Amino acid sequence: MVQKAVLVTGGAGYIGSHTVIELLNAGREVVIYDNLDNSSYEAVRRIEKITGKAPIFYKADILDKKALLEVFGRHAIDSVIHFAGLKAVGESTQIPLDYYYNNITGTIILLQAMKESNVKNIVFSSSATVYGEPPVIPIPETSPTDAKSPYGRTKLFVEHIIRDLCTAEKDWNAGLLRYFNPAGAHPSGILGENPTGIPNNLMPFLAQVAVGKREFLSVFGDDYPTRDGTCIRDYIHVVDLAKGHLAALKKLEENPGCVEYNLGTGVGSTVLEMIHAFDKAVGRELPYKIVARRAGDVPNLTADPTLANKELGWKAELSLDDACNSLWNWQSNNPQGLEGFPADAPKEAVINYL
């Protein structure tokens, strides 16, 4: 029997690449589909170095339906894990049209290509930002959704689109994974978060401060209603998060229709607590400054992961110290991230669509 493959859109990115590692280690065939706009083909090379297996790779855009259909036609794909998209809360408030077009239109095109190719299982990379400013902490999946940023709204709208599709066509199955704040890196130290330009998230920015790429960290607001005035987030190790996607794929084999799960630890940490935890991993205090609040931020996003623990058989196992230590191991051994390596794959490994 020919083994079916998993198509991973955005598979050269931070969470995508770590998920590909877990898929390959589990014996799955993987096809990566990524335009490399905010990632590097070097991540794919390092996936192969870590796993000893080379995923199939296509450089193409999620907005390119012709390219998607070509890839579905070339491989026996039975499921999709969809990471591809723009992903920064702050940036989304500055260029909302780009976010709506890329994230929503791109997903619709992907779903159309899946339908035409008779592939009807999808795990979607959603976000805790769909909850907005939740009334109850920790946040259950039943909490009202009220995203406060264009980025969060794109995730929420895509959830509705996928849910409507599953309602209209009963042979579709979808896992909507609302994950909280990914942190850390692969324990090998070979692969980690590699933001292009200025990082939008706390931990990669702090790591760049630690290696001297940035002068200091800006802390956006210290007047929130939290224990030290800074925002609280649920930081989950990226390896735990990656394993959650495999658990969701397995769940789809039960034909559950459309299901949603929080992927988090259930423990929230403030920005200042995260700084001090990373200081410990680095072995020195890192400089930071308190600045004005950032548009789109809410005081507290901490998961209630009970449903995922129960229905997926999944639980975050790695600690905050594990996340900080693995991040420092990655960044200290790769102070320039993946920079300096060619962004494109060898010509025979890539199909470029114009």
C-alpha cells in the first residue's frame, strides 16, 4: 500500500519545521509547500540533518492555486497541516489588507484546491488571539471569541470558513488548533526560530539581545492588571506544540468533523518573568526598557488545555526552563540564525511558479 503524505504549508517556518521533524520521526511522508518569504530553505536542510530524512519541498505561494493543484496531483496526499500565513499582531494593525488577503484568501484557495483534489482533512494553525480579552482565565474553548487585531481576526474568520465547510460537507474533518505562545528550539541546537528582520515576538527578540544583535528589549506596557503590570502569556515549548499537530492528525482519523483545541501549558508567565527566566539560561541580566503599550495586545492569554489533554491524549511536557535553555542553545550556536545560507533550494528540488 502506498503511504499517504501530509502536505505542510509554511513547513519551512518556525512551528512548521519542528512539526515536519516530528512527522518524519513518526514515519510519515511529508511534502513542504512554502514561498520562503519569511523562512529559509536552510531550515529544510537542517530538518534532514536532524531526522536523516529529506522532505519533499516546493517553493510556491499559497495564493497560487495552479501550483497547489500541481502538487496535489504529483503526490498521494491525504491531509494538510496549514501554517502558511502572515503572523504578527503589531504588524497586522499597520497593514491589515495584506493580512486579510494573504491569510483568508490564501486559505480559501487552499481549501478549493483540496476539494478539487479530494483531500478533506486539515489541521489549521489558529491562535489564542481569537479569544480577544477573555472573561475567564484560564481560557476554555467555549470562551467567547472576540479577536482584537487584524491578525487575530484572520485566524477567527478562517476558523468560521473551515467550520462552515465541514457543516456543509460531512466528509470533511478539521482540527482547529488555538495555540498560545510558542517558545524554545529543537534540543539538537540545530534548528530554532529564525525571524527575518526585527522579531515581532518576545523570546526571539530577547535571544537577539543576548547575542548582541539588538541593544535592548522593549517591554510594551507595565500598567496592565497583572501581578507585575506586564502582559501574561502561556509559553509552550515548540516541540510540545509540534507533537500536538500529530495528535490532531490522529484525531481526524476518527472522522470527528470540525473540532477545536487549545494547545498550551495552562500556566501563564508575565513578560518580566520570562525575561528573568531567560536571564537565568544566559547567565546574565539582559537590558530592557518599558515603553508604551502595543496595539492589539490584551492582558492575559493563558490556556485551559484540558480538552486537548483528554481528547487528543496530548499534554505539554517540557518546562519553561527547557524552552529558555533550548532557545539559548540554538541562538548562541547560531548567532545569525540561518542567515548567510542560500535562501533557495537546488533547482532540481524546487518548482517555481510564475
